[in-house]
Amino acid sequence: MNQNIPCHLSNNLEFDCNKKPSFITDRAKLRTLWPGIVFGALLFLLGLYEWLDMFRNGGEEMMPKDTVLVYKPIFAVWFFDLCFAVVGIGMVITNILLYLRYNKYKFVGKKVSIIKRPVFRDKVVMSEELKNYTGVRFRVEFLQSGFLTKNRYVIELYHPNPEKIVPLYLSTSANGVRKKWKEYARHFKLPALINVERGLKVIELKDLNKSVAQQYKAGLIKDEYDGYATLPSSVSFVRKRDKIVLKVRKILWDAYNLLAWLAIIMVGFVLVVILTNLENFKEESTSTIYTLAGIAVIIIIAAVQVLFRKEKLVLKKNKIVNTHKYMLFSTKHNQMLKKDIEEIEVTQNPATGRFFVSIISDDNTITFGAKLPIEDLKWIKSFLIHEII
């Protein structure tokens, strides 16, 4: 597997081929950082106010003298105030640093000029001939956003040196991604590339518009499905009257899930400690604490739902539907007409090294089977191709 995966900074970027001079600035958008900055500042001010007020009043209001010997809190009140202040200032500083770093790319003649500004290192300047770029690559990344995972769709001008790879399109929306991929490949007159389990796959421009069925008729892909092969243990296969359902049998945990559970346990523990020590806080602070506790409880419930989510593919006569099954309900996440599908491949998430199946059309992308064993994903790929052609 080719590991030439650069670190792009934005989740919303688009290169305008018709704009002169042609340049791109890849940096985190300020509008996405403002909520973290504002919330962090509020946490810092709340914690600082409570912390300084306790020292100013000597703590008499929080701990009556006649109960000092009877009641001993697990943690001193000032500890929670200090935690609010530290977490808040940490959020503010982190989001500001995320905005200060950037990468700039400028196309001048037959060269591309690259400027990279890290936060704690010197600015890096380099240039490269456009003829040394080998193609326009499309890939899908899984981004961890708190307890949630979302897809980031990446189109980039590919170079063997990851430091010289140029982002052309970054988005968390699958709408029109393959169409953009085709446009950039034609603009730069380069083949389309996609990372699959066997390496970097090259797609010639003339084949980009062909559906899976057309590729099969042209001999570009083969039907390798074996109906007598053993069904993968990780997949549930059910044929119903008018549809076929593929479902991931069980929840698979990874490092991100374990970190999420650790965060849930820590937040839950802090909530319990705070709510059992409310008598130590001033009356005007309890309403704020209850509000924050309510928000935290809602986040924990939502996080648990997400952590127990299972994926399901429903194959109907003319379309494929991707649904997410939660503990208490199910949602239709995505759908695609079979005749519009132009690519089915086993691709990789560079952040975790795990593979998943990508089902791609001009206007949409469905990802399925993240964390499943690669051999099981190959079976799913061959089955889907068999059903479509």
C-alpha cells in the first residue's frame, strides 16, 4: 500500500482552474474554530472567576465552619475551578495555533510554488515542475470529530514526495466529488489515481466516465464472485423477498473507540463528583453547573449511541442503500442507483491503516465495512460487482 499521505489542514477547499493567477491556501477556516475559542474562553472565565472569588472570600460561603469536621469532599472546590480554567485556556490556545499554520500553493507557468508554515518550525519554501506530477488522486479519509467520525473527501495533484502533493479539493460532503476528480484530471491532462489494497490504481481519462457495468463489458474488470465461497464471519447476509441485506455482525473496537470510552468514563466521573458536592458551590454557580451537566449528559448519550452503531447495505433491484443502525433506531445514511456506480474498490484510511469498501458515483460516495478484515472486504467488493453487472 502506498503510504504517500500528506497532512492537509482544511476540510473545505476547492481549486478554481479558471482563476488567474492560480493559487490555493490550505488552512483551517476561522468560522469552524470560533465555537471552540468562544466556549474555551467562557470556561476559562468561569473557572478563573470562581477560583479567585474563593480566595477573596476565604471559602467561608462554600464550607460552613460547623460542617468542616463532619464533611470532607473528595476534591477541594478550587480544583474544579482550576480545571475549568486550564481546559478553557487550552481550547483557546489550540484553536488559535490551528489557524496560524497554513500551506500555500501557487501555479506559475509550468511550475508549482509551495510555501508551508508550521507553528513551531521555520517556514518551508519549495517548487516543483508540473511534469513531475504523475496524476490526480482521489481518496477518502475518516476524521475523528470528538466522539463522531465523518468522511473527508480528498482530491490532490499527486507527487511521489508527499511534501509536494497539492490539495485541489477537500470536503466533508460526497456530492459531486467524482465529477470534480474528472475535471481536475482533464485540466492537468493526467490520469486519475486511487489508493486500493493492492497499491495505486491508475485510471485513464477515457475510462473515467464508464460505469461498473460498462467496465465489465469492456474487459476492464472481472466478475470474480464465487457463490460457493464461505461467507465471511464478520458479515451477515440475508436475502429477502425484494432485497439483499449485508450487515456487519458485531461492533469492532479500535484505539479511537477506547479513547472515546475513556473520555466518557472520565466525564461521567467528574459529573458525579461535582453533583454530589454541590453544597460546596455558591448558589449562583449551581444553575451554570446544572446546565453544563445537562449538556454533558446529552453528549454522553449521543456518544454511546454512535459507539454502538452498526452499518448495513441494502441492495434493491435498482439501487444500493446505506443505513446506520443505532441502539434505539435506524437512519438511511446514503443511497445510490446501480447504473450510476463507476467504482467499487477496497481503499484505506491512512489515519488508522484500516481498509473499507468505497462505492463511488459521479455525485456520491458510500463507504462500508470500516475495521473489517481485508479478506472480508474483498468478498464484499466482488459480491457487489457481481450484483451490479
